[in-house]
Amino acid sequence: MLGRSPWTYPHAQRLAREVMRLFNNGKRDIQLITSLAVINEQTIGSETEQGRRRHSTHLSHSASHGSIFGKHHG
């Protein structure tokens, strides 16, 4: 569903933990577990990517102003 290899996907363990969490919470329908786990992974993945972009933008903005703490007033 994610179009990724379970052997090379860097977040395979996180995805597996989510599947186990759903099962431990009483879900037994494989289709439902799969769908919920994929939705969760896509949500986390997009939030992580947005955070990386936000962090990168912040760092480049800070660097253009002399320091990550703002301008040096000395």
C-alpha cells in the first residue's frame, strides 16, 4: 500500500509497531489494520517532511542573519 519494500523502508519498524498497537487494541480485521497503519504512516511522514522543511527554512533564515540566535550585538 505504501509502495515501499519492507526490507529497505527506513521506518519499517515504526510501521510494524503501529500494526502491533492496533492489534493489541482489539483490531482483528487485517484490511482495517493495514489501512489505519498506512494512513498513520502517511500522516507521520508528511508531518516529518513538513517539519524538516520548516527547520531547514529556519536555519537558512537564521544563517543569513549572522547566527542561529539572531544578530550579534556586541
